[in-house]
Amino acid sequence: MQAASARPGRAALRELGGHGNLRQPMSAHPSFIQASGLSMHYAVGTRRVNVLREVDLQIEAGTRVAIAGPSGSGKTSLLLLLSGLERPTAGRIRIDGIDLAELDADGLADLRRQRIGIVFQNFHLLPSLSALDNAALPLRMAGDGRAREAAAAMLQRVGLGDRLQHRPTELSGGEQQRVAIARALVHRPRLLLADEPTGNLDGDTAASVRELLFGLNRELGTTLVLVTHDMDFAARCDRVLRLHDGQLQETAPEPARALPA
């Protein structure tokens, strides 16, 4: 008799949720994101590098949370763990009531496609595709026949309604980041993870992208977790968490500096 797989795959998740959707299990935990005892380390030669050490984290739905800290402190690693793109060395993560440790690669891909959007600092747009086709990718991969229509509407929402057919090389850095934001939100995820979304942008463009992300957070009710070195950006969030020496600490948001008139 063949042993059952320890982690449910895509077929098992469809059996649980019906119609290919991930069903939220009943949970006694009210937090939308819950991580407990989260640790991550890797080896460099014979040396072990500790990235995260027994991190606990709870984030409520709809909250805007900034993760700050020095370069190399593990901010991006934490974001990758929350997205299921990396596995922790120890500890558990629940997103929307779903235990990531119980999902295999297919199940994690389904979770991202249905409930999580990711914005990368370096955009990661496909150079051969137009802005419209880049933004439509998550829905096209899900087999949604209205992918391009939904992508066009989201690009209009981020101010690129007149740039649908432009390829990434024909767009400015700020426009490319707006395409990346549209792609991350086109499937209306419950969670948006953003890794230094303004890190490669000039001051005026960064301010515009900040306003866009916060506006979409309010409009869609999306939980926003972002990594940033921009403390004015962090100050606009509901919570600011600082990573240092593998430990996560909550700090009071500093007042944002007034913009020049």
C-alpha cells in the first residue's frame, strides 16, 4: 500500500476547496498572517549564517506594515518566507488560515496565484511582452479568459491606460514599477508583499508610487507588507517592524517629514 504524501498537492487542495480555490480552514487564530518560531540559516563554507532567529509575527487583515532594518538583516528573506518562495529552517507560517508547511510546490503556487501579490524592487517584467501582457500574466496562467480585460482596467487604475502596448524598454522606471504593481494586484490578492518598491526610483517618482500603493490598499482592502529603507514611507504605515541580528522588534512609526511646498 502506497504511503500518502506528507504535503497536499494541487489536486488535494482542489478537493478541499472546490473549483481549484484554496478554502480557508477554520482557525482559532484571528491574525491574517501568523508566524511562530521562525528561523532561517544557511551555510557559507563551514560557517553557519543565521538570518532569522525564532521570529514571531502577527498581522491583521488590511493592515499596512513596514519592515525596516540595515542591509543584510534578513528583510527580503522574511518576505520570501511569507510568500512561500523560501522555506524556513524552523517555525511555521499561516496566511489567511492556511499553514504553508502543509503545502507542496504546486499548492504554494496556487496560494500565490489566488491570494498573494508580489512587487519586486527590480520590477522583473518580461522584456518581450507589452505592459498589458505583463500585467495579465497571473490571470493568463490561471486560465482566466478575461485576463487582458482585467489587466487593462488595472493599468488604467495605476495611470498607464495610454501605455498598454509599450514594452518595458519603452517605459520609465516609475512606469515599469506601476506595471509591476498592476501585475501584482490584477488578481485582487488579499496580501501584497513589496520589496523596496521605491528603491530604484527618484524622489518624485517614489512619492507617486507610495501614494499609489496606499491608495490601492485603501481601495481594495489589501493587507500590505513592505520592506523599505525609506523611513518617510514606513511612517505612513500602521506598524513599523525592525529586523536586527535576526530578531524582529516593533517600533513606533516616526512622524513623516513634511514635503516641501
